[in-house]
Amino acid sequence: QVQFVESGGGLVQPGGSLRLSCAVPGFTLDYYAIGWFRQAPGKEREGVSCLSSSDISTIYADSVRGRFTISRDKAKNMVYLQMNSLKPEDTAVYYCAANLMRTSCREPILLYEYDYWGQGTQVTVSS
């Protein structure tokens, strides 16, 4: 069973940075659009960012645009989410997943198009 593995979360002060990593052993990410999602306590899972399979196009939720950057290292078969200027409202469990319906990204980032969910990584922004 394919399952993504997220890492890199932690506790950070407001204004700080974290880089999340997404790996999937035994599965090639090259051909898929990859999305990052997050779920805060008591809230629904929401799309944060998407990177197309070609790495040409990206999409960001309004709440993170200008602060977060999604990228891929095909040689390492990894996808990353660089998060800068973190705010308390960014606190959530963050997940990555593959888009099984398209290789491009479109807005809004639709949860049902993605699969191979991992366990997520906790990001806590607090002073």
C-alpha cells in the first residue's frame, strides 16, 4: 500500500520557519501533482499548496501565499514545503498526497482528487 511519509514538523515561534518533507518509499513521485494539506483541531482538512508533475505550476491558498513555497527534488524523490513567517493560525497537522486525477494543479485544491495519505506531521506555532 502506498503511503506518504511527512516529516519536519515541530514547535516554532511566530515569525519562524520550518521545512516539511514528503517521501514515499518505493513509489515515484515524478508523474504526479503533489499537494500539501493541513488540518487544525476541530477544522476540516484544507489544501495549502499544489505542485504540478512538471514542476512548472504551483498553487497556494490565500492564507499562505507569499510565505510558503512548495518544491520537488526528483533525484531524491522528495517534495518539500518551506514555511516562512509562520503564524499561530498555521498550527495544524500537515499532510502531503498525490493527485490521482490530474497532473496539473487547479484552484481550489480539492481534497477528493488526492490519495496516499500519510500520518502527517504536527506544526505548532506558539510563543
